[in-house]
Amino acid sequence: MKRKGFIKLLRMILNNEVSKVVIAYPDRLVRFGFEIIEEVCKAHNCELAVLKDEDETPERELIEDLISILVSFSGKLYGMRSQEKVRKCVEEIKA
């Protein structure tokens, strides 16, 4: 939800201001819930074009989801202002 421009794009879709959204990969638009965005686009007559929509195996899709989760949590962890909090979290994870 905090991706730059995502809320603006969503508002534009909901206001029927765009007719087509083109993305390289589904996870470049949203990390999770891509199907929801697809349905919102359909409901507002907005075409959602995915340039590299690779057919993934369920195992590969699960791996990609897990990596996305790790990246998200890592960003939050390293984004903390206090290095003490980071060290404390790392030590708790190691324990």
C-alpha cells in the first residue's frame, strides 16, 4: 500500500480515468492480492496487461511469495531508525 503512486493509480482506476494499465510482472504492481486488483480493473473497464506473465508452478509461486515476505520484513527491520532495536531483534531471532 505504501508504494509510490499506487494509491494514485488505484484512485484513477476507480474514477474510470484510465483504460489500460501495463506492468512487467504482477508483483511489480502489488506484492499480494494481484487477483483483487484484476477484479477492480475489470469492474471499472480497465485492461490490466502483464508483459511477462510466466506460468509458474505452485512451488515456484510459493517460493516467490516467501521471498516477497522476507524482503518486506527486511525492509521494515533495516528501516528502523534505532540501530539498537535492530541489534535486539537480530539477537532475539538468533536465540
